[in-house]
Amino acid sequence: MAGKKNKPIKLDELTPDEKLKYEIAEELGLLDRVMADGWRSLSSKETGRIGGLMTKKRKEQKDAC
């Protein structure tokens, strides 16, 4: 299976959803590992936690409007 090439991540060119994902990874102390080894270095439990927190934050933002 062909994977994506390792390109440097430009944090200033991310979509709002991507920014949120990176912010949550940082809050959980996982950002260093993601930056060094990519998202594949995380376990399914860790990625699920990030996804769950993203959903929670999006819902909070929607309710605040």
C-alpha cells in the first residue's frame, strides 16, 4: 500500500479542523510524537481520544453561537 510522502507540516496553513486536532494533541501531550513520527505513531485509543475531544469542542462552539 502506497503511503503519503513525509512532507513538513506547515502549521500556519492548516484548516480550522486540522488546527483543532493539533491543539488537542498538544493538550494531551502527544504533539511532539506526532510532529516527529506522524499520526500513525499514535495508538487507536489515542486517536479516538483526540476525535472525541474534537467532537466535544465543536459541539460546545456550536452551542455557544
